[in-house]
Amino acid sequence: LPATLSVENGMLIATLPPDIPYTAEWTGNGDRTNLADPANWACTNPYGEEITGVPNAFTDVSFASAADFNCPVGTPFGCRSITMSGSLASDRDWRGIDFSAVNGTIDLAGHDLQAFAAKDLTAAIVTDSVGGGTLALEVPASVVVENANVTLTGGLKLAKVGEGVFVAAKKNQSYTGGTEVLAGTFMCGGKGSEGVYGAADGTLTVGPGAAFDCGGYNGHAAAKLVLAGGEVVNSKSASSSNDGWFADVTLTADSFARADKGLAFRAASGGSATLEMNGHKLTIDVDPDYTFGLYDLTVTGGGTIYGRSGGFIQLVRGTAET
């Protein structure tokens, strides 16, 4: 182990640095609502000796059973890694720890898991063998978190909460419960056809005040986009109008679209798609140098498409019944 050597009174003194990794296993023997209670932890130093303490930024933390841990908001701690394996026995709140450090496998087993992430996610597997459970991932304001590693499978639903940005970059995600953007921004970090936001027949719903950012990629040709008062944007592509959502779009409330770098609602090549207005208003803002396109679509439902700024809005080869 690294140490600082010094000589005092003719004796060689070795001083160990404070950042040597040690392990901490959750026992839950103390106040389970308080992560800072040392009675909840069995800590071992690098020499295998038991010590009293709580995890810090140099700790490898493990939970023998995922069902044993429940903690309220407001008690975060830092750690180097977290290993969990097990099934949830009830709905849990894990926002006391940074989900970014989680490794291992977590089965929601039909329950809900509340968690927060402040940096890019590592290499966990989250599944739902029963179905109906939700992984609600909170990203704090002014924070961008990318998931290129955590695998989401089974019947779970992914809910994006918090005012920060979540970038979905992990390919071949297969979770079937859909994606719900409740706050902040959910950004596509790969092509929709690469499965970055769940199963091909899933639904992506954008709620009031929230945004889905195409990120310069095309939407999944088999998925469904539901605008429930939220906004769809494209902030990263340099093309004029080729990036966007290549499938059905449904409005369940007055909603918004913003084409900073060009955006399109369109059918996939050789296919068909519908923009279902349901009597609502779609307000479109377009950068003066770009275009918002409605291509090869059937627009139905008696609503209003309202362009209020700058660039061009094109309806090409489609049918407008609104």
C-alpha cells in the first residue's frame, strides 16, 4: 500500500494516506433511514480489519439484498462503487445514494425504485421480472448524465425526473414499459432503431414542462411519441430537416416542437405514420436557417398547427385532416 515515509527520533514512520479504498457492507442494524449511522455498516480496512465508520469517496459499498435498503432524500454520501443484487420487496427510495456508482443486478419485481444520478452511469442491470415497476431516475438541474452502460430489461418503465439532462446512449435496450419524461430533458444519444430508449413497440411520453431532444438522431420507426404538454426538440444536427421522429405522434394536450437544427415528423421509408392532434394545439418554433417538416404523414384530429417563429414549416406528400 502507498505510504509517506518519514524519520522521527531515529525511527522510520510510515503514514498511510486517507484515501486507501476500504469496503462497507450495509447491515441495516441501525437507523435505516440514516445513512450516516455507523451501526448500519460493516466496514473493513485494506488489512481485513473491522473498523467503525460510514462510506466515503474511497469506499466500495455492497448491499447483500436490494430489499434491505430504504433511505429518504437528503442524506447522500459519496462512494467509489456500489454493488447490489436482489429483488425489491416494496417500493424504494434510493436517492440517498448516487445511482451513477451502482453495479450488479436489481430486479424491481413489479415495484418502484426512486434514485438520483449526478454523473454518467456505470454498469448495472435493472430489470423487472414481474412488470409494472418504474425506475424513476432523477438528474439534478444543470447536470448532464449519460447512460452508455446500464442495461434496462424486462417489464419496467423508465421515468426521467429532475431538471437535468439524461442522455440515452446504451444500445439494444429491451424494457417494455415505455419511457416517461416528467421533468428536464431526455436526449437521444443514438439512433432510435438502435434501441436506446426501449423496445421497438414502446411509447415515449413527454409531460408538461419536459422535453425530448432527438439529439441529431432519427426516432424509432416502430415506437410511438406522445406529447402530453411537453416539447420535442432537435438541438444537435446540422441537417435541415432529416432528423426527428419517424413514427406516429399523438397529442394528449397542447404541446410544442422546436427545430433549432431542423426537425421532422415523418413516416419511415416505405411506411406510414399519423400525427393525431385530438383537438389540441401544436406550437412550432423553427430557427430561421432550418425547417420543420411534416413528411408522408396523415394529420388528423381537428387541432391546430401554429408556427410562431423564423424558419419554414413544410407539409409534403401527406394528408391534412385538421
